[in-house]
Amino acid sequence: MQGLTKSSKLSAIVVILLLGLAGAAHGRRRLIPSYDEPCQKMTAYYHDILYTGDNLENATSAAATQPTALSKSNWSNGTDFGMLVVFDDPVTAEQALTSEPVARAQGFYFYDKKDGYNVWMAFSLVFNSTAYRGTLNLMGADLMYESTRDISVVGGTGDFFMARGVATLRTEAVEGTVYFRLKMDIKLYECYV
């Protein structure tokens, strides 16, 4: 560092220290990209119970807005176009709602098709168990009339640090407009270890 001024030397030292701290900030994890086969797979069941006004004890989601006027003006049966629903839903490893939760799905969905039922959703799977700790962040269009549909896994924290992949959704149970269960087959293609 000969020929550098004191401020230039100090700046160089600060940059080197910051680069070193940046490496330590994510625990020196390394990316395991896997484009052909997932680096991690899991199956979980998402249970949603919409608040109806008389199920306060069991409800895990509630409409935050009402459907727009457009949802009722063009269709005799109406749709929920524009309705926003927020949720804090249990996620289980088994199909039964009463089975032990492995995570919570926390986020929102809104109805975005004026002539039918489709939603766009964004949520975090919040894990706090002996098996996993951290979050997986998912988002995308849920084309409800398709037998299977994919949404993106766009990131994560903890055991799922910066994970990316895809979650394939399949509706397994529907009870009117109050309850539904989705099977989520999650495949991660970018994992840090």
C-alpha cells in the first residue's frame, strides 16, 4: 500500500472488512444449484377456514375487502372479483386438519378473475419445529379450476436461506366457501448448505 494516502489506505481496509463481514453474514453457506433434480422436496397440506361471522373460534382467514361492483354486474351468480383475504392458516404433514402443524401459512390472496374463481396469492410458510426453522416465501396465480397448478418459491430464511423452486398445488377438499385444503408438493432447485 505504498504511495497511497492515509484516507485511501483506510478506505481499502474498510472495504476488505466489509467484504469479509458479508461472507460471514450468511454463515459461509454455499449454493447447491440443481436444475434437473430438486435439492430438497417436501409435501405439506394447507388448511383454510374462512370467517363467516359465526365461526370465530375456528376461522384462520377473513375477507379484508368486499368484492367489487364489477363482480356482480356481469354475472348472474356473481364472483368474488376484487375480494382480498388475509390468512394465518395451519400447514400439516398429514391430510387431517387435526394433525400436528409443521408450519403456518401467513399472507393473503385476492380474487383476480371477473368471470370465474382464480386467485393470486403471496404467503410465507413459517416453520418453527424440530425438523425445520425459518420461512419459505411463495407467490403466484392459483388457477383454481386446474387440477394442478404451480406457484413460485421465491426465497426463504433459516433452513431455507435464499431457496428457490416451485410448489405444485392440488385442491384436495372443499366445503362450500368456508373450508378448503391444498396439497403442496414443494421442490427446491436452489439450496444453500
